[in-house]
Amino acid sequence: MLHYAVYQKNSAIVYTLKKRVRMVFLLITLFLLWGLVLNIGEGVSIRSMIHIVLLLIVTTIGVLYRDGWTFDVGNRTIGSWWGIGPWVRRESFRFDEVVRLDLSHFIKGSALDGKILPKRRQKAVVVFSIILTDERQKTVQVIPERSSSGRIEAAFDRIAIFTELPAKIDRPRDVDLPLRMKDL
């Protein structure tokens, strides 16, 4: 699970991947590259190390992956970006277009079909989204509530206070689920 962090820069607040995520990917990439070079130097065929090459490609993508949001109070804009290396998609919205910031909780797979899922499959999820005019919605982050441990709520509060945009937090529906020792 990729975790995000809030960083404040001048008149903007940035919600992006933690720096240590990229550092971990970089360390793994360097370790794999070192092993690959060492084995090639000893005469081992590259065909026998295809798994190392594939892992090296995946971790390099992890190092180059960028994802985040900028809430700029000075320019009164919200910007988002995501992509790999130089291929980054950017979007920007004015504060005038924002109806509210929204933090909602739900149980995965429980809304539409009406089926009651087994207890193990009832995963509580937190969604941080931006509700825009013309009934548009941009999702900032979707994360299991257990993995979030309150971090997404804290980031949401900090962003809402900093930007002074209208904000809405609903309460989780999972409080009414009975918890038994067997479920732990």
C-alpha cells in the first residue's frame, strides 16, 4: 500500500507519496542492478537472470512513479499529477469550481447489490475526494481504513483548514458491525 504525506511549501500544501517510498524502490533497484552487474561480470547468461531483469524494470518504474496533489492558496488552484518519469498527466482546478472536499467511509461491496458478504470480505474503505461543479468528482485517494490508521483523516483535516474550502466528513458505517473474538 502506497502511503501519502502532507508537505507545506510557501502558500501551497502538497499531498503526495512519502519520500521514503521512492527511496525504498531506489535501494531495491540499486541492489538488483549490483547483483545483475556482478553476475554478468562472472559470465552468467542474462537469459538465466530474466527474473532479475523483470524485477529491475518494475522497481525502476517504482522509482520514477509520481503522484500527488497541490492545494495552492496563493493562486487559488488545485493541481494533480500522476505518471512515470517524463510522462506525467496534470490537471488543474480553480477553487471556484470546488463544491467541497469530501471524506467518506463505506464497506467494500455492500452498497448496490444488497448481498451480505462474509465478515472477512467486509473491508472498511476511506475515500478522499473533491466534489466539483457540474456533478464532477475527483478521487484523491482510496485506502482501506485499517491501513490508513487515521492518517488520511489527519491529512484531510490539515488540507481543509489550510485551504478553507468547505469540507464534509461522514461517519463510518462499520461501527454497527458486531466484532467477535473469531473475527480478530
